Amino acid sequence: MRPEEAASWLTAGVVGRPHGLDGSFVVQAPYPELLQEGVLVSVGGRDARIVRRAGIDSRPIVRLEGCEQRDAALRLRGAQLLVARERAPRLGPGEWWAEDLEGCRVVDRQQPVGVVRRLIGLPSCEALEVERDDGGQLLVPLVADAVREVDVERGRIDVRLAFVDPPAQG
């Protein structure tokens, strides 16, 4: 997939182990908002509708049309479930898709900090995993005290480094 094509897709999750005999499977690294019954996904180079959605948001179980046997689900294991961006639900203010944050430059005002590698879910909030320019890593919680501004169009996230990584007390 070319970069411009990848930008038009959102990753809804990854096909995990089969669940039962009817072709259902567990979804790993799920985006529950994108995994609803009736949603058209692309998986393994073909399009299919989600015809069953069960489980819980952190561990959804889905079955796709045309995938009615355990062996069919097993063959898809490890494949990404992709949803066309234009079919995704609209996000509210202060919400972003992980794909839009990955690769953004992180700064503290004008001071360069690093680059977002991925968005991770923590028990209390989501956080940006940042590869620092100095080679280290940093977790930035997506909370108002830590993040001043997210500008996806410019690929820039302004953080309060003193909140996230306070200087050591001497």
C-alpha cells in the first residue's frame, strides 16, 4: 500500500485467535468504535462486512461475511482490519485517530523533544510514546496538564515537558 493510500485507512485491529467454530475471532489491539456490526472492513486484501460483534470493547469478538469456519479465521490471523477513513465515525473536539498522531513532532514551546511513535492505552488515559531526539523515550499522557496543543495538520504536538518529565531534584 502506498503512503497516500495508507492515509485513507484506519486500523481497527488485528485478527487474533479463532473463537469457536463459526469463523469468529478475537480482535487484538482493537479500536472498538470501528468494529461495529455492518461495518465494511478490508482484511487480507479483500473487503467484508462485520456480521457478528460480541465480547467487550477491550476484547471484541467478530465474524466477517464469507468467513464461516474456524479454518478461515485461522488463515486471517495476524492480518490488519482496515476501515476506510470516510466510513469512520466523526470524532469530537480533542479526539484523534492514532494514525494521525503517529509521526508528529513533539515540542515544548519551541524546544524540540522528539517524535510520536505510537498511542498507547493506559488504565487512566491514553498516552503518546515519544522517541526523544536524545535517544530516550518519554510517555506523554493525553491530558490538559501535559498537552498544550495538538495540531495534526502541521504534524506538531506542544507539551509541557516540566509536567511530563520534571527536572531531577538535586
